[in-house]
Amino acid sequence: MLHDNYRLAIGSLNYHTDFFGRTFDIRTGDAGPAHSSCVGFGLERFVCAFLAQRGSDPEDWPDEVRTSILSEPLATLH
């Protein structure tokens, strides 16, 4: 388990203003260069954050997670 004060970013949101619109000459009619943004997240980071909080033993996971992720009984995984 991680220390209580440890933080892990699992995603990001970036607003590029008109950087790419100017750079690649992407226009929005008479309004000038287009603005853009992006959203990203890492599935492996979601898993890492979950395991850091709950541990790697499925017996310690919430029932909803264990039953939705594990398609076989726990005995076959050990």
C-alpha cells in the first residue's frame, strides 16, 4: 500500500488555445485560427491506483470489482 500522501495522476486535460490552429493554418471561418484541446487517461494508471489502494490480493477487493473482473473462481488463480 502507498503512503496516504502519495498521489498518482491518471489523466490529463490540455487546452491548446489557438497554437495548432495557427501552426497548421486550421481556420474556423471568419473567427480566426481554431482552438483545440485534448483529454487523455491511462488504463494502466487506473489499475495502478486501484492496486495501490486495495492491494493485489483479490480477496481484499470490493465484491463488485472482484465479480466483474474475475471470470473464474479465486482458487484457480492461486
